[in-house]
Amino acid sequence: MRYSPDHKQGARARLVDTTGAHVKKNGFAATGVDGLMAAAGLTSGAFYSHFRSKSELLEAIIGNELQRSIALFSSPVLEDSLLAVEGYLSQAHVDHPEAGCAVPALAAEIARSGLSTQQVFEDGMLGLKDQIQNLVQDESKAWSIMAQLVGAVMIARGLPSESARAALLTGVMQQVKRLLQDTSLT
């Protein structure tokens, strides 16, 4: 059976999406190629028809995931950004890393990865910073918002107490909204 010319590209995209969700939930270094392919419903042999190495897959996952984050903040409308922040700082995002942002789930692993993967991460983070900077018109505020969002989710995932998680997410939400709204008033 012959596949269409874009079949391999579509299969690769599905593989990146599926394994991206898996590693955001379970970790990248802790999951072998067999586990990644099982999560995607494929054999290990299929992996090598798309990627030369596991680190190449991580680069693809990071690039793909950060493009999603950039799109989340692509609207120039303040209300859309406030909704994005509310979703980011939600209990659902904390409870379901597989459906959320890769940064709080994988940043520590990216820091231990190779230079090529770190460069993909930096490029994506700079793109995200630029999107947020377009909203707040200030680079330091953009970095601060990003750090608060990611840090809050990372910390909340480690807190066993529901009340402590809620207090953290609410407090950061208030501060980020203040940064976003103060900018819109100037």
C-alpha cells in the first residue's frame, strides 16, 4: 500500500503530540524509546523512521509545545490574555501536565539536555516572551509574567495540600492580572 506524500509528516506530527503528552506527565529521561512508542501505539522500529535519536524527539516536542504556548498568548486583546492566564493557573493545569505547558513539566530535563535542545527551548521562550511583551510593552514585565506563571505551576504540583495550591495559584493570578491590567491603563 502506498502512502500519500504527506503521510510521514502527519505521522511524525501525531507522534510528537502523543509522546509530548506522555513525557509532560511521566518525564522524558525516565521514559525509554519503547515506552514512548507504546504511548503512541507504535513499535520501537517506527521511532527510527522519524528520529535519529531520543534527543531529536525531545527537540521536536519542545518546539511543538512552545509554538502552542506562543499561540495561547497571540491575541492582542487583554481579555483573551487574562483568560489564558486563568487557564494556565488553574487546578486542571496543575493536575494534568500532559494537557498543559511543557515548560513547568520539562524545564529541569531541558537544562540537563544537549545544546541543540536548549537552543530550541531558548528560541521558543524568546518567541513566547515577545508575544507577552507585545501585550505589556515591557520586556522585564514579560519575563516576570512568564516566570510567575511557570513557577506557580511547578510549585503547585509539589504541594500536597489543596488549600496551599489554591492560595498559591490565586495569589499569583492576582499579581499577573495586575501586571497585565496596569499595562493596559498606560
